[in-house]
Amino acid sequence: MIKLLIADDSALMRKLLGEIFAAEGDFEIRFARNGKEALDLAKSFQPDVVTLDVHMPEMNGLDCLNRIMIESPRPVVMVSSLTDDGAQVTLQALDLGAVDFVAKPAGPVSLEIDEMRPMLVETIRTAARAKLRKSLRLRDRVRHRMDQGKSAAPLPSIPVVPRRARKSSAAEAAVNIPGVVLIGASTGGPPAVEAVIAKLPQDFAWPVLVAQHLPASFTGAFARRLDGLCALRVVEVSQPTPLRPGHVYIGRGDADIVVAPRPSGPIALSVPPGAEYPWHPSVERMVMSALAHFAAAGLIGVMLTGMGSDGARAMTRLKQEGGRTIAEAESTAVVWGMPGELVRHGGAGMVVPLGQIGSAVLEMMN
């Protein structure tokens, strides 16, 4: 049985979600009406996975997540609205340790929730199997243990990462593109993508394309967040965009990102999602478009955490044609679906823990 804790201040949402998972037959379910109840049940019920609404009385979902990941770490899935504010909060939640999120129905809940049933069940089942990195919030957890029993010992606050200063670079005007780095990710991907991009220096000589499975309302916020944290310039591709060294191009959600030629040099395009590709932005389609316009020897494919197999065939072909590929190691992947499929296809040139992937990319280029 999968032990599931559902935390939501809406009685209707608790009822509908409870009915969905009860019908599966292998879920043991408990409910919380606010973050405080959820925190208590996380300790007493010991759920395999928790769903947290963002906006709840007494203790909101973000504060509750922060406490759970320090006091009783376990897989958490956030229930978020598809608004700009919802995207910002969700990305912060993923940084705090949430493994995934589901979008709240935008219209009549009772009508839309049934359409979401397959996705909800798959997301929660995957989250229940997800592995939390042993290093996740380790300093905060150690501090919390040391402070237990001390009066008025404050809980570590939600971390805020300062925006990184960025100097102007000659790469802004450069058009010679010797190669491209292609990164694919899904569940657990935003913090993993950040971990890789943060290791790349400002004078990085290649552009980086990222296909991270996210809704359209989230990818802009994701790009802005990365742009504030990393030395490279990070943009969401929403229109034809020339590829430049020292830039990171985030595929727009609910669409696909592809490479296309132009007389002035290659560009990144956001195109309508292809029906033959089940996930978007599609890693498979991104890699195949790059192979069509660059020699494989000038491409580096990086497959990060995520469920499914998106991109495994294309990155395997990239390797077979002389390109280089890296799969995130199972020891650090939240879900070893996509990188595991790349390994099973024989397409992983290297299998590397997340913290070493940025350095591995630099070594491959050199």
C-alpha cells in the first residue's frame, strides 16, 4: 500500500482527490486541512508521499514544505495554480525539496479533476518511488537536530539566493557557434538544471538548449530565475532567437524547442507541439533538430532526472554518430526514468552524479 497524505483547505478538493486515489485500491489515505495538521501527520502517519496545497490557513504549503523537508523528509508534490505567482512559488518549492507539482483546475473543479485523473495518479505513484538526495537541505537538518531541545531555537528560514552580478561579455555579439549543449529533464528537473548551469562560466563558448517538461506559464518564470542565479544569460524561447555562446535557451512550455538554420547563423525556435511526441518541450525533437544542423561531434547531450523515456533514442543516435552524452547517475536522480532509459539504450557516454555534470561538460569541451 502507498501511504498518501492530502493537505488542502478545500473540503471539495479533499473529497475529490480522496475518491480518485481510493478507487485505485492500493492507497492508504489521510487528510489535513492546513499546513500545521499536515506537519503533524507527516510525523505520525509517516506517508510515502504528501500533496500540499500552496494556500492554506495557519501554515501555508511553502512553510509546511520547508518544515517537512527539515524535520521529516519525504516526497512532496505541490498543488499549484497556473499563474505567474503560482509559478514563482512552485519553483521555490522545488528548490526547497518538492519532487513535483500538479496544476490546480482553472475551471469547475468537479468537472476538470476527472480529466486530470490519469496524470494525477501517475504523478503521485512516481513521487512515491522518488528518491530524495541525501544532501538535500543537509545543513538545515543537522542544525535542526542540534537545536532540538534548546528554547526558542529558530527553524532555518526558507532560503533566498541572491541575484548574481553579470558583466557584459564579448559573447553577446559572437555568431560563430562551434557546438551546442542539449539538456533534457522532467520530474525533479528545475533544481537539477540549475545545478548544471550554475557550474558553467560566463565565458562559456557554446549555447545551451534546455527542454524541461513544464507548462507554458512556468517556463518564463523558470528562465528568469535561472538568469538571476547563473553567470550565463538565460532566456525563454518564445520567438525566433539567434544562438549565442554564453546563453541558455529554455524551451517554452506546452510547445517544442528546435534548432533551425538562418543565413546569419542558427536560431532556436518555439514550435507547436508535435503529436508524435508525448512530452513537451520534447527532448527527442530538440536533439533531432540539432543533429540535422550540427555535426554530432559538436553536440553534447545531457539527460537529467525525469520519468519516462523522452530523448533516449535521439541522444543514443547522437552518441552513435560521434557526439558525447552524459546521463545523471541513479544515486542523485529524483526519478531515474529518462537517464536510466538512455543508459539502457546504450546511449550514455558517461554516467555522472548531478554535482559533477557541469564539470564533465567543461572537460568534454576542452
